[in-house]
Amino acid sequence: MGTVIRNPYTGERLATIAEYRADQVADEIAALTAEPPSPRDRAAVLSVAAGMVRRRRTEFSDLITAESGVCRKETLREVDRAAGNLEVAAAEAERLTGEAIPLSGAVGKLAVTIAEPAGVVGAITPFNRPLNQVVVKLAPALAAGNRVILKPSEKTPLTALLFVRLLEEAGLPDGTVAVVTGEPETVGGAIAASPLVDMVTFTGGPRAGRAVALAAAGKPVLLELGGNDPLVVFADADPATAAALAVDGAFATAGQSCRGVKRVLAQAGIADELVARIVERAKTKRFGDPGDPETDVGPVISEEAAARVTRRVEDAVGKGAKLLHGGGRQGTLVEPTVLDDVPADAELVVEETFGPVAPVIRFDDPDEAIALANSTGYGLQAGVLTHDVDLFLRVARQLRVGTVNLADGPHFDSPHIPFGGVKGSGIGREGIRFAMRAMTVTKTLTMPYRFGAAGKG
């Protein structure tokens, strides 16, 4: 018995993958027996893998588009991001250091800390960005010297399977990474609860994240559980720039990005012009066949997901929001949608809505903007547009999020900075260097400055 993987746009059957039982997952974990390579060897494997990903860019892009429905323009960028993350991890593999601490309270003593691999890392990844979401977990785990048991999304596992084969071709030792596929409750639960797994890194929804954390109780966890990210536009911002960031951030990956623009908060003095520009720009977005290189917005992952998006749009309109563009759907394809005057208590903006929707909420003053931005259970990232640095710093200090971007949207990212949130958005930080630290344990050695003095009275 297996799971059939289908193209979410055409319904075409792509493959049938295995559904692992809990005992089979345990066997795969037990087989992860490789000794950690040296930092130089880890760096070499990751560097070679980065080059291979770049050379096979079209192959990976085609597969991501086929199994996720994300349009080709974006999957090509995803492949480039994944290769870049591998290159950063390769460099960081040789920079993972400890520190020396002179012990002032113990004469003649020195402490040295060493960052050792956590051991076996359980990595559970979501359906959106099926290559890069895998890379941002495997690359730091391997750079830090760990072994990995990987469970990709049951909706988009094919890219992960291809990538792990590529790692093996790049020289990754046998017994370093295993991939297990199947139902989240069975496979993810077996990974999180396994006594042979030393830490768990998970990206997905809050409900699944809580289940993983419960199953992994007593182990370190790194949880990225989504966001409801605002783009806060003050009256002194440039409306053309704001509209571009709003539309690109809301419609990228068909709106299925945890750091995408989920809410546009517009101050009264700019709101009318901004909304008009957002609608104008939204009308230029081509939606349809994700395999067409001219398409900007492809389908969402399933008909169930598409129906949820349109239901929330209809609910917001019923509560007083103005539907200015879009709102329709055909199967898994949701039309890029713009709404104005969205009530702050509409489900569309209270919950994380994974779909190509740009909902505008108007505000009068900074205090109201801060209250609106903080009003959901999430706290991942935010973008703030203003030329007033004092205002930005005031707002940034009061926003309950992991990252605040000035002059950019919440969707800005870089492999060199920490990524993660507060409240319901999760625990811990990703970003290559920061994830590597989370995937190590600190061992402390204490010793005399002069070894010959040890044991002498």
C-alpha cells in the first residue's frame, strides 16, 4: 500500500510512495550509524551538493512545480535559494567553534567549550517549498556533524527523495541520512518519540507542531509553526513601493508562505492610493498553469485548501469587507484577490490564510497599527514602510514578532540571519548558523593552565 502523489493542477498521477509503519521508521533510525565526517569533509559534501543542485536547476524546478503546483518562475528561484543555503552551510561547517573561559574563581584553571553534534536530528518538513524547506533543515544538521531522519510532507515528497539521492552522489557517507514517508501521525510521531532521536526540527501548522512537541517531550525542539505577517504602511511611505511589496508578498507561492504578506495595514493618509495601486498591480498577475513560464500564480496544494481560502474571503465580505478584485476559484486555482476595509476579527486575517489574498486593514495612528499587528496568535515577521526612523524603532520595539524589516516586506529572508517567531509561531531560530547551534550540544572541559600542575598540592 502506498500514497499516490498527484499534480495539484492537472490531477496527473506522478508516483506512488511508501507508507512507513512505526516499526519501519524505528529500523531506519537505528541504521543511522555513520561517524561524523570532519568539518572539512562536511563542507566538501555540501559544496559539491550546491554545485550539483545548480547544474540540475531545471530538473528540480520541474519536479517542484509538478508536485506542489508552484509556478515555474518561483520554483527556479527556490532552487537557487536552496543552492545558496548549501553554500552558506558549507562555509559555516568549518566555523563552528567553542570558546576559552579563564576561571577567575579557580586559580590556574581554564574552561574550554566544544560544540558537539546533537546526534540524530529528526526533521519534519511541510509541502510548500519542498526543496528549500528540506535544505534549511538538512544543511545545518549535516554541517554540524549530525545524522538525520527526514520526513518530507506526504503531499510533496518527491523533491526530498531526489535531493537526498543527490547528497549521496555528492559523497555523503552511508548511514547519515534516511528518508521515511507516509502519514504524519504515524511517521512524524514515531520520529519525535524515538529514544534514538536526539532533537527534532519541525515546520508546519500549530496543531501538528504541538503534537510533535508533546511526542518529543524532554528533547530539544526547533518549531516553525507559521505566521500571520503584517505589512505596515505609514502615510509617508511611497505608495508604488508599498503596492509592489504587498502584491508580491501576498501572491508569491500562491500565498502559501509562512513569511508572506497576510495582512496589509494601511494608514488613513495613504490607504486610498495604496489600495488602488494594489488592485492595479494584482490585475497584471497571470494565474493558471504553473508549468507556463509566464504564469505568476499557480494553484494551491489541494481543492480543500482552495475551498478554505474562498470561504474565508466570503466570510470577510459578509462582515463588511469590500471585494475589489478576484475572489473566484476553479478547482485548486484561486484567483489573486484583493479586499479593502477588512474587519480585524474576520477569520481571513485572524487565522493564517494560505492563499493568494491581499486583505487591507485601515488604521489611523501608530498605536492602532501596533495593536492590529499584535492581535493574532502568531508572531513571525513584519514589514514596516516609513521614512521616520524614530517611528520605525518605536513600532519595532512593540511588535511581538521575531523579525521586523524596515523598507521591506515580512517576506524578506537571508540565510545569514536568524528566522523564527514568538507566540504561536514557534520555538527557536532557523537560519544556517543559528540552526547549527540549535543542532549541537555544548561540552565543557576544565583544565589547569599548566598540565604539570595537575594533582599537586
